[in-house]
Amino acid sequence: MKTPAALAAALAIALLAGCSGKTPEGAAPAIAFAPWDKAYASKPDFAQVDHQLPIATVELAKVTPDWLAGLDQEQLDQLYARLSAGPIPDGAFDGRILLPRGGSGKFRVAEIVGGFGGLALHLKGLALEEVGESLWRGKVFYRNERILRNRIEDLAVLKQAGLVKGEPAKMEFEGKQTWLLFPAKLYCGQSLLDARRESIVIDYFFTDEIPGYQEEPDFLAGRRGLRVRDEIRMVRPGLYLGRAYLDKVFALNFVLHNKAMDDAGREAFVKTGQVQEDCWPGTQPRKLLATAGY
């Protein structure tokens, strides 16, 4: 039986990205990656990858969460570095966690959280994917207010762990009532992976300053908890690739998907490659091959 401390840790990690259904399958995208080996010094420079291996919009249109889940960490890093922030999202998104594993097979997240001694969080052997799959369904962006909240459809486990006091806010999503927890601030900021252009930052550090904050369980993500910071960049309108950090240490990757937004914006994006950029796109032009010029 999992302890309340272990459950608290799993739930806090799961908020980094909710697990959801899969996007429709199709042809795998033909996206190239620069060669590398295990030595860190062998990893290619992102500016060089960006210049030499531009991605066609028609290939970005084929990217699915399943395809992303099959990439290793270096490939995800190279892809992320060739993306730009795009528009700050608005509305509800489904998500999927992509947990990188070390050579030992242990969760990197478990290894990082082991350093948060004050929380007594022990994650060894805990199946975080299963916890996320059963509880979390994604994130809700409030673009105008520059805040975000996380969706959860079942409070039973949280309540059993003694992590909920009072009644959290709710919203209707796809015919179901969803509770909204773990608020975060939204802004453009420097990527912790690739400083050449900004990313959209989802910052939980000052979560307690956001209206509607509920001490238990929202504190788990904030400055008195795991000090979570996410950053995301747009693959195409409606689909974002993200990176989650615990106290500025990289923990995992995730994807966020809004199918309606994806369906509405995909054709124009493939044809033109044009997209609204809310964040600084950097001084090095991003090479993106639209269908018209491909």
C-alpha cells in the first residue's frame, strides 16, 4: 500500500503533464537528427542542427504523442531546440507524460526528488505513469489572465492521502466535471535548454499568490514543495512539446494537445509555416520549410 507521502509525490509529479488519449495515427514524420554518442562532448550544437536540419511543416503535421514517446532524450532535445514558442495557449489541453529513464532503469524523477529531504518523498518503485493515467487529464490555460490550472477528475486518492481541504473549483470538459488544482503563472522566458529563443514558461514557484490557491494540495508544486517549472514550445497549432524541471533540474518531457485547435490550424500552418509568436523568437532565424517552398 502506498504511503500518503508517496502518493503526494506522485500527484505532484503528475501535475507536470496529465495523461490522455492518443492522437490519430498516420505516417511517421521524416524528421532528421544530428548524430551523437554517449559522450556529452559529442552532442551537436543546437544552432548547427537548426541550420542544417530544418523541418518541413508537412512533417511537423505528422507528429503525434506516440511518435514522440518513441524518441530518446537527445532526439527530443534536438526537436525542442528547432521549435519556437508560438502563441501562449488558451483553453483546455490533454497531455501525456514522457518520462526519460537513466541507464539503471530508475525514474530520473525519483532520483531528483530524493534530494527534497524536507518533504520525505520516497518514490522508489512507484509507477508514476499509472498514477498519472488514473488521475490527471491535462491543463487549462487562461491566456488573458496569464495563469494555468491542472485538471483532475477524481479527488478520492487525494482525499484519502489527507491532501484536500475544502472544495476545489470545477469546470465542465467533454461532458465530465473536472476539478482544477495546482495553479501556475504563464509568461515568456528563457529556456533552460536552449537560450537562443524564448519558451512559454509555466511557473509554480509563486502558486500561492494566484487567486483560488488552495494550500492543500497546491503547495506541493510551489516554493515550499517541489518548486516545479515547466516550459513549452509549439510543434504546430494545438500541439506543444514541454520540459518539466524540479528546482531547475530537468525531470521529464510532456506533450499537450488540443484536437479542435489542431484540426482548425493545421492546413494553414502546413501551407505557410506562419504562426503567431508571443515570445521572443531569437536573433537566429528559425528555418522552417513550408509546403509552398519545399
